[in-house]
Amino acid sequence: MRDRQREDRSPHGSLPLETDRFVGRAGELAALAGALDAARLVTVTGAGGVGKSRLAVRAAMRAPAGGRWRDGVWRVDLTPLRDPEFVAYAVVEALGLTDHTTRLPRETLLAHLGGRQLLLLLDGFEHLVEPCAALVSDLLRHAPGLAVLATGRRPLGVAGERLLPLAPLDEDAAVELFADRAAQLGLAVDGDEDVRELCGRLDGIPLAIELAAGRLRALSPGQLLDRFEDRFRLLTGGARDAPARHQTLRTAIGWSHELCTPGERLLWARLSVFAGPFDLEAVEYVCSGDGLDADDVLDVLSELLAQSVVAREDTATGVRYRMLGTLRAYGADWLEAMGDATRLRRRHRDWYMGLATWCELDWFSPRQREVAARIETELPNLRRALEYCLTEPDEAHLGQYLAGSLWFYWAGCGRLSEGRRWLERSVQLDTEQTANEQSRLKALWVLGYVAILQGDAVPALAALQECREGAERVASPTALAYAEHRAGCLALVTDDMARAETLLRSALERYQEIGELNSNVLMGQVELAMARAFQGDLPGAVTLCEDVRQVCEDHGERWTRSYALYVLGYAAFRDGDLAGARELLTECLAGAHAFRDLLGSVLAVELLALVTVAEGDAAEAAVLQGAAAGMWPSVGLPLFGSAYYNAPHELCETKARDRLGDERYEECVRQGARLGREAGVARALGRGRGRSLETLPGPRGSVRPARDAAGTREPAASPTRKGGETAG
């Protein structure tokens, strides 16, 4: 500290000595230096333990002697201070000033700082925001050579303040910090799976990582993970010279909690029911009531944002908020202690049940891609809602409803494996009430559908048979239609084309009778078209799929449309129209890939390989076959094990081998397999000339009836009062 009786030009007169290696903050350090060059007041904000003080001290230590702050850099540690009246006294003391007059400390500071150029580091002001803000504003106004660098869990709110929010470390930096602190103990750790998982569960918070590294004296990273459920008991024993609030993880988080008002603490606890990001509407529904009015939620949430308890994210689906897992766990402990956890989990479940219902309705609309993005964003919370339903007494039917309502996401957005897991768990639970049987029947036909797409015929048949028997028992025409439809789909991929056509036509008639029209129904018409094409009726298949294409464009539906384009592309190839086939299949692939629909994507790549070899480029065709082979393990049984679906693949392989020879063909296939899904799709799309998804036509009026090759009206595309309703 500067001597009180003389001028000391040392540039870092009151900064603590930093001996630990500074890890993973090069970008933030550069940003802070730039902010200090551009503004006189810079505030580093962030959650407790994220490293605000260390970053600020490191930036201050880099200030060159005799430079902009020729009178030094001075740190004021405000964390021990409790009385707001003594903020100015703390600054006076940190500057080493002695004044025996009757002047107020603020006047002493103004007199001292008026002609000097220095940087004042106010460290840990969050519990003294108002007095600090008033003092800083006054000092900056009267001391033109003064700059202030502040650290806290919220902004000061002073005019001209430049904010630098400090996020947790990314995975690599967190692992590096953990390894570095372990090395200080004489222990060697690498970035293995346990270490990476541990750092991820610690949210990349440097304090938590350092406390965990301290436990390596007794425990391995794997043992730390095993004990992680009680993270607050586990992560104790910080450095002796660390601030008291950083001695344990609980006290670090508790410090933030103490600074909150009762309303803020209440919302913090209630927000712990969310998993992953959440939006304002969800918070207002789930967390309001019983002491927190819905109209006050935004104001209270804004305060938690200001205090770095909650972080804001701008996503493709709008503004979202997120809590670090450590802060969420602290809030969850409080929620349990208040005895309100069950009620909040039920409200959380209700909100996401409603969201899933709305998204299923909106799937058959021009907002299909927005719905897919919304479900992707909300997936952590939907998982939590499913888990609640499937583990709580008397909630099984709601779990079945929720798992079944997400059929479009499981089947259409690349989530077959996860969807099947939830569906199987849900149907294994008993639901006694007949009123709840509809939810179980829906879960059964969706389970059958997912298993079919994975090429798993036996479980699919069992689920669909159980669904049909249940539908007949409770007289559910909707469940019966879907069970019959998916049985037809199963017959299609197991090469029983006559049975497939019979079942699919019957299902489409049932849909017509009950007034059902949605993406599922139109997919039934596409599947009927495929059955006709495999039986040699290409004109009939084209008629059916052109009708589906029209209906989809009328409604702005894009997912089923891509499958109609697949059949049309197959028919164009069979007719010898290679250019038309490429255009249709490229557009099909672009549409499927936009939804992350792996099945639709790989089917399109398989047919594009056949078109490519027919165009004369055998090597590129083999590369595309290799790319498709690399994608199938993420879907299920390649080409469903179907001779009909496999015929184009075999034809392509035969032609390519004949032109390239076996060795060159295998080399090209291996090259394609190394591409990965994204690169493989890009490779296939790079040769296409299809329209961009953005140019697809929107709704254009009423839906017109379909006609098959024989001229009869197809029920799937008829006008219906139920267009866009939930499936089943």
C-alpha cells in the first residue's frame, strides 16, 4: 500500500500479488483492456466465483508504468464492508490518505484525485451498489484523470458505464484450469472423459473448478463425479488467503442469495424447476402466484438478470434465460426447504404439456420449421416434464400423452432413438381409467411408427397390434385409423406391397370418415404412392404425390412434402428424366436436412447416388453411397432391410463397380464414409439445382380433393374441418 506521508509513483501500489497461472481468459483480458481504453468506467459483471476479481487485477497489473495512469492503480476491496456510510472511508484508506481535518472523506478524495491520473479498482461492490454508484459518479465528474474499474454481480448503473459480462470458462479452458491446479498439488490429470464431465457439471465456474481440484488430494475425478450430487458439501476448503465468501461453493453462492430481496429469492428458488433455457411466458405461468404476482415477474426477473443470477440468451426462437446448474441447485435446495417443489414441478409439467400440444397443432402449418426449432430449444424442459410424468404416481397417462404428442419431433427431426426410449417407458406403465386409454393408444402407434423407421419390425408389430386391439375395445376410430395406417407402413418396408396398399387405402378412408388431415395423414398417401410405384404403377404414384405436394404447399407444410418429392424423384428417374430426378431429389434432401430428418436425408442421398451414376460419374456416385452408409447407423436398419428400397442401391453399386473396378469403388466408398453427415449432405446438395427452402410457396387457399391413378377421390387430401389438429 502507498505510504501515507509521501507520493508513491508505483503503478500497482495496492494490488494483490497474483501467483497462480492465468488460464483461459486471453480474449476477455483483451476485451477488458479495450474497454478501459474507450471508457472511464468499466464494470465486470458475472456470477459468484466466475473470476471477476482475478480478471480485473490481471488487467490492472498490465497497466504500463508511467502510462495513462501515471499515479498508479489502486484496489479497494469492498467485500468486508457492510455499512454504506463507510464506502468513501474505504477508498480513502486504500489510497493511503491521512486527513485530520473535519472534511468529509468524499471531500478528501476529491481534493486528492482532482489533478491525478490513476485507475481505481472497486472490487466486490454488489452489496453496496447505491453508495458506490453515487461516489463513483461524483468522483468521475470532478476528477478528469480518474478511471474506475469495478467488479460485481450487477452493474453500477452510472451514466457512461461500459459493461463486460464475464461468462464461465469453456470446456477446454475449464479442463486446462483443473489440470493446472492439480499440478500445483503435484498431481497429473489429463482431459479424459471424467475430467471433462466434471468440469461441465461445475458449469465452468473457476472457483468451483479450483475447489474440486483441491479434493484431488483424496479423490480421483471419477470419485468426485460419484459424489457430485451434494456439490455444496463436496466443494469446500478454498485457499486460506481467499476471501471468506470463496472458501466454499455454498458461501460463494449464498453471498449472492443474501443480496437478493425476498421476492428475488422466491423467484430464484422457483426458477430451479427449469432445465436449460426458458422464456418469459413460461416463467410468468410456472413461477407466479403465492407471494409473486404475475405482473411483477418481469421486474423481479430483471433484478436477477442484473445480479448475474440469471443470464439472457438471444436464440433463433427469441429471447431465452438460463441459470447455471450450480445456481439452479442452490435454488432447488431452497425450493425443497419451502415445501413448494411438488407444486412447482406440476406447474412446469402443465406448461410444457401445453407447449407440446400447441406445437403438434402448428406442425401442419407454414410455421413448421419454427416449431422444430422451438422444440429443439425446449427439449431439456420437455425431458424434465416427461421424467416427472413417468415417475410420479397417477401421472402415467400424461407421460403417454406428452411422449405421443411429440411424434413429429421424434420422427421428423432426427430423434428416433430418444423418442423410442420415452415411448417404451410410457407404455410400460399401467393406466386404469378408460378416459386415459386414448393417451396410451396414441403412444403405442407412435412407438410402432418410430420402430418401423428404425427397421425394427417385431416390436413395431407388437405395439401396433396392441394399439389396434385397444382401439377396438374402447371404440376409438382415431386410434384404429392410425394403427391400421402404421401397419400398412410396416408392410411397405417389409416388402408386402399388396397388404401395404390394402391397409393404407383403408386407413385413408378412416381418416376421411373422421375428418382427419395433418402431416401424418398426407404421409399415408405418400406411402401408398410408394407402394404403387414399387408395383410398377408410376403414373398412379405420381398422381398421388403431386396431390400431396399441392396440399402441402397450400398449407405451407414442408416435411411431408419432402417425402412426396422423394417418390416423384424416384418416378422421374424410372422415366429416364435424370435432370428432373436430380432437381426433385435435391429439393427433397434440402427439406429433410433442414429438419434434421436423418431418414429422409439418407434416402435422398441414396437415390441421388443412383442418378449420379446414371449421369456418368461413377466415382462421385460411390462417394455418395459411402456418405449414405455412414449415416444409416444413426437411423437404424439400412434401407429397412427391404429388397424394394435396396434395389436402387444395388443397381447403383453394380454400375459403379463395373465402371471403376472393385478397388477404386471401395476407395470412393471409404472416402464418402469419412465425410460425416453434414459434409455428405453438402456434397450431395452441391450437385443439385433445387429451389431454396425459402422460396417454397405458402398457403394458397382451400385444399383440393386428391385423385389417384384410377380417378377415384383420395380421402387424405380432402377438405376437412379438422385440418391441423393433433394426430390421433
